[in-house]
Amino acid sequence: MSFSIGIVGLPNVGKSTLFKALTKKQVDAANYPFCTIDPNVGVVAVPDARLEQLARVSHSAKIVPTAIEFVDIAGLVKGAHKGEGLGNKFLSNIRNVDAIVQVVRQFSDSNVIHVAGEVNPQSDKETINLELIFADLQTIDKRISGNEKEVRAGKKEAGAAAPVLEKLKAGLESGKLANEAISDPEEKALVQDLNLLTIKPMIYVLNVDEDKIAQETDFLTISAKIEAELAELPEEEAKNYLKELQIEASGLDKLIKKSYNILGLITYFTSGEMETKAWTIPAGAKAPQAAGVIHTDFEKGFIRAEIVNWKDLVESGGEAKAKEKGLIRLEGKDYVMNDGDVAHFRFST
């Protein structure tokens, strides 16, 4: 299970520079609005130090990390829903992502013009949210019109959806995000197919000057400039550079960790001589569902799982010694997977 993150922001906030650094993918990040017209898509390996340690004790031939996809779209401007700038039609490119990252600007650079005329992160956030809300209102209005016909035709699901749609419309019109207007899982399920932008989890990234990286803020603080420099360095040099800057983790690491938390995801591993591989699953997933991420047949024919904590496996020096110590246990269909589990699934065909 990989997942995708959409990146939005006003023009010239460092959005595409951050995308380029995160994905090490060359994109056009010139200093003028609407530089990014077609969406840039980059798939990034999720950094996980546990993989190398597991591969070492398992004598694995290769390492396969899990992945995250970033989708970067053209900058929004105030009034996009009215057709200002490029309008908001390109928001359709992020309707299917799992979460949205909003990049707002705090960095100072007289050579990079802010479209609003001043650097104001809170104002950036409000503008972006408003444009996303207007885009969702267009979607809701269209659905309400179609749903009314289905209600008249006596369709039960349409009748159940009608009050939820009206509730959403009222909430959006009052300036609320869809995930604030409705919170009940059953209500969300009724409108899931709409792929509303503001019902998705939001991560707010503050792009700051290099010397402001450690400031306390409600935003996730990243310096796109530092990230761009890190992206050009070999892995070991990048680690040393972070130490020099007294930064605990790169922006990519922080963003991925935040993404996992906000989406309620965890990682488990499979490890052997052929490969050591990371798998992303929802927190709370049981062993059969985790097995199903590898192959649907594993879930259908699930018998039991051999489970060991990754650290116990590494510290034991491998599977054989971990078994000798009684650290590998058999778990059944009701076992809830933990982050860091190393699993071997037994199944029937």
C-alpha cells in the first residue's frame, strides 16, 4: 500500500522548489506565477533506517522500501474559483490523493515576489482554504442537483445522502472545511465518491529562512532552500550537513512522519534472504489484512502469522537465534499488527 500527497500553495511560496527537493525530480521552479501548469508527480522511497538493519541480519539480496507519491500542481491565487489566474480546474489533479500539504511562505527574499504583496502565512492559509472550499461547493451543488432526481425516483441511498449534502453545503458556505462540517464516519461514507478536497487530512508546511527552522509554530516548519541543498548531496554528506545545522531530521523525514500520523498508517516488514521489504498498512489492521497487502490470496487463505519485533530480530542476530530465544510467536486472525512487526504469513491455496 503506497499513498499519495497533493501539494498546493500560492505562486512563489517555494512549493515546486520543495517538491523538487523532496523527489529529487527536476521541475520548472522559475520565479513567476503559474510556472507549474501540468501536475508534477514524483514517487519517493520512504526513508526507514530499520530496513538496512533487518537486511543485514537476514543477509537480504535487496531492500525494497515502501513509497509515497507527491503531486505538485499550479499555484492557486485569490479568486481562482472565479477564473483568476489559471482558475481552479487543475485542482482535479489532486482529488484522488490521500492528504493535502499546503505550503505557505514565511521566507524573505526580495527577488521572489509574493503575489499578495506581503509575506503573511496565515493569510496564505486562509486564501488556499477558501479556494478549496469554493471548489468543493461546486462539486456539492452539482451532486445535490443530481441527487434530488434520484430522491424523487425513490432511491434509498439518495434519500440518506440528501441531509448530509445539505449539511455539507451549509458548512462550506459558512467557511468551514468539509472535515469540520461533518465528522461522522457513516456520513462521510455517503459522500466518499465525491473526493471532496477539504474532507482530506491537511498538513500545513511553513517554508522559512534557514535560520528560522527551529522556531516554535503550529505549522510543520521546513526550509525548502535547505532541502534543495540536501537533495544535491550524497547520503552521508547530507547526514553530516544536518548535524552541522543542528537539525534532527530532514524536511522529507518530518513530512512523511506527519503524513503517517495524520493518515493513521504504520509499517511492518517481511525479511529474508531474497529481500527485506517495508509494507504500509492502516493502524489497527489485523494480520489477514496485512497479508492481503502482499497478495489477496494471502488474506483469503490466511492460517497464521509468525511475528517478531524488528528490534528483537536485529539484536538476536537473525531469525534462527530469535527462535531459540522464543521471540518469534504465532498469531492468528485476530492479531492486530504493530508498527515494526516483522511478519511471515502462512496461508493455504
